Amino acid sequence: MARTALIAGVTGIVGFNLAEHLAGKDWDVVGLARNPTHDIAGVTMKAADLLDENGLERALAGIAPTDVFFATWSRQMTEAENIRVNGTMMRNLLEVLHRKNSVQHFALVGGLKSFIGPFEMYGKVAPPLTPLRETLPRLDLPNFYYVLEDLMFAAAARDGFGWSIHRPHTIIGHARTSVMNMGTTLAVTGAIARETGRPFRFPGNLLQWNGLTDVTDARIVAEHMEWAALEPAARNQALHVTNGDVFRWKWLWGELAQWFGVEPLPPGEAPLTLEQQMADAAPLWADIARKYRLAEPALNKVASFWHTDADLGRPFEVITDMSKSRQLGFTGSIPSEQSFTQLFARLRQEKIIP
């Protein structure tokens, strides 16, 4: 049976990789974004704002998706605003889809903030025991992930489609746009270190430097989402997804430094964050971009220092258990160092970094 995928957030880190993945398979793929400025081979691009229900309905006229992948969010200054804005986006999409009566499966990209709390509560909530499992209860806190899930559950019960929730750890991968992109941020950091002689200093704390952690390749998320859409055993399941390995930044930082040909430096007793290290780097990056004719000379459009600082400065351990997906039959994996180095190579090829 022919499947038509609608990817909300097609220019983001998950949506972009999912679109490339599905377009290489026997899927008809429609990508939805506010400003889809870049084409993706094999993907029909539609421009619409999920906050505008009427505009969304016009954009999706004549499109009847069998599978919907919600891989977008709009970052707001408070969790209350995250709930209001992102809840409206989800509600509008579900209402438009309800009138089409075509959806068989709806996949939602969530995250581990379901268990460790939203950004504004980092370090203020007692962290759960690791590894994090899907059976952990919700926190007694406002969280926009919970609102999105509940809206999806209600629509699934009303319209009869199946669903899946995908909870990655920090996502590493290529994207046209992303407000949370550690891989590209560290690529830019390494490139600046190589070009200027600045130290390639780990910006996080000693706990993250010495402890175990994991990450999730965006290509693994794409495989996971397609698998869950097609695998009956994954119907109506919340599932964690990571690369399948664990590592210490104390080791990986050296691997990344070697790729750039710079010297890795450990953190001090007090972290020197990337926002601090790169506070004056915007003109340096503009000079580097001009020298190598890079695609984007604006530093704030290629690096999200705040997000990488938040991940690498956590005062607690985060390791994710993937046993549930493995037991249901998912086998995708990749060594985490390759997530970074393969991304760096693509960024260089596409003239994002020198």
C-alpha cells in the first residue's frame, strides 16, 4: 500500500533527516515548514504556519497523508508560553487532519525533558535514576511535551489512528535550521579553534566530562520513526531512541579535536561556557566565512551555544535505556563518534564550515 508522509518541521534536525530517509524509500513525502527555503530531493515542500489553521488547511489542500510526523516546536521564553504556542500548533494540525480522515499513524518527537524537566527547571528537579526508561512517570510540573502527547492521544481516540512517541537524547545531525544543534555548534567551535588558534576547551562541567552519557544520531531517529510507523508491535508506544552506545566526553572531546587538528583541553573547576568563550566570535566567524566563501557568515545562524552549554553543564547524569525498542525489533545503531565526524564532513562538503 502506498504511504504518504507529512513531516511537520521538515527543515529542522529531525524533519530534514527523516525527509531524506523516507524520500529514498517507497514513500510520497510532503514537507511542511514556515519557510521551506531549501529543496530536498523527492520531497514536495509546503509553506505554512501551524499557528494559522486556515493557512494550514489551504497549504494541505489535496494532500491526504497516511502518516504524520510531528517534528517541530517553537521555543518560547517560559514553559507556560511553550505550552500555549506549541499546543496551538499541534491542535491546529490535528483539526485539519481530522477533516481529511486519512491518517493511519501519527508520530510525535518528544524528548528526555519529559523526565528531567523543561529548560527553566534544569537543576531544580531531583533527577530520576538512570538509565531513563519509558516507564518513568510524568513530573508534577508544566511541560509542553505532556500537552502535545495528550492532544495526540485524544485525536487518536477520536479518529482511530495509531501513534508513537520518540524520545531521543541530544540529537546530532544535519539540518537546514535548528535552534538546538550540538553537532553543528561543535563543528563551528572546532573550526574557529583551528583557524584562530583559540583553545578547544570543553565548555561543560567535570561531571559531564568524566561521566557516561549518550546521544542520538538524527539518521537513527529517522529509521526509528519509519520502523514504528510500519511495525505493528510499535503501535501506540512511547519509545526511547539513542545511538546504542555510551561514551565519556573525556574521550570523545579528544576524537573531535583530532578531526580538526587542534589540542583538546579539559574543563577547569568552573566551566567556561561556549557563550562565554564565543562572546566576541561573531566577527571572527564572518571573516572565516568570507575567507572560505562559506554559506552562512552569521554565527548565530549556524551555532546554538546556549543549547550545547545546557547539555554539557547538566549537574546530573543522563543515560537512556533502549531495551524496549530492541525487544520490539528495532536494530538501528551507530558509533557516536561517527555521528559527529560524519556530520563534520558533510558540513565541510556543503561549505558550512571550512
